[in-house]
Amino acid sequence: MGNEADRRATRRIQIAPSILAADLAALGQAVREAEAAGADAIHVDVMDGRFVPEISFGRQMVAALRRHTSLPMDVHLMVAEPQRHVGPFAESGASAITIHAEAFAGTVPLRGALESIRAHGIPAGVALKPVTPVDVLDDLWDAVDRVLTMAVEPGYSGQAFMPEVLPKLAALARRVRDAGRPVDLAVDGGIDEETARNCVEAGATFLVAGSSVYNTRRTVAEGMAALRAAVSRQ
């Protein structure tokens, strides 16, 4: 237990602002402000109207934003048949691609899609909806670089954090330790100062933050500073 506490104290928690929560008419400015405020990556939610009800960004948006920032572009594919989109997004400037386990019928096609992402020389991630059990990854730990735990139902910005995902995060952290290789544990949905602390305590190493960074009550720099201060106390 002491060793785990030491790891939490010394590691840098990565924070990736989600541009889905930003002013969509000024996304270039939004990513520049995030970079200036010390963000570790820019999170891009891609929704197709099939896997989730809403439609958001395409690969052209990734290419356009790449001209405004040197930060990694963390692409989250909330789409049906994500394997079809891996190549186009990688070629458009994605620095990492995360796909949903629920978009596949079994681990064999999911593994194939993860290998396709890695073949483009970028990290491969798997996202899990709140109700999806962690054991869907039991045969995939050698092929996964990031696990993204959804703390809200995917598809909409601004939802409240679901605290029932915290035990799930802790279970994933145990599996990462057992796997014996580095895997980012990311959380997306309802991340603010309080929930960020709780997620890091449960084992998260990568936080996707939308409304707590991009809102009208404070600047992006203020939102990022508040999150960084919250997780630095873990």
C-alpha cells in the first residue's frame, strides 16, 4: 500500500481538455489557451450519430487543430465500425486513438483494431462505458496502451460524474499492476477538482476535463490551475 501511495505522490497526472466543451466557433483559440495553461494533450471526441446519438468532429477537424497546437491530439472514436476510421484519423494528425470495446463483437476484432492503431505508430486505447465490466480486457492487456473509463454515458458534454465508476477504476489499476507493463488509466466525464482527486486516488493517471476547463465562470488557465492543484495534493 505504501508503494502505491508513493507512486501517486511522484507521478505526473496528465490532463487533457476536451474541446467538445469549448466555444465551437473559436476552437483554434481554445487549444492555444489550453497549451499555454499547461495541458498535456487535447482530447477530441468523435461522434457519428450511430454509436452515440450526437454528431461532432471529423478527421478534418483534427487536421485543422493540428495547425494551432503542438500538443498530442488524443482522439476518442465514439463511432460504429471504428476500424474504418483508424487510418484516416492517424493520417490527419491523431497522436493516440481510443476505440470503444462495445463497438466490437468479441475480443478478436477488437484486438485487430488495436493492432491497426499501433501499426500507425501511435498508442492504442480502449474505452469502456460505465456499465461495461473490466473483464472484457482480460485477454487484451498486451495490446492496450490506455484504458478510458467513461464516468458518464458517452455522447453528451456536461453530464454529472457517476461515482460508481471509482471501484471500476481501482479494479483496472490492479489489473495494470498485474499486467506488468505501463498502461494509462484515463477517465472522461464530469471531471472537476473533487472528482479528479477521487479518480487519482482510485488509480487514474490521465484526466479528460471538459466543462471544468471550458466554461464562462473562469479562464482556461484558471480551470487548468485548479485541476492541477487538486491532483497534486494526492
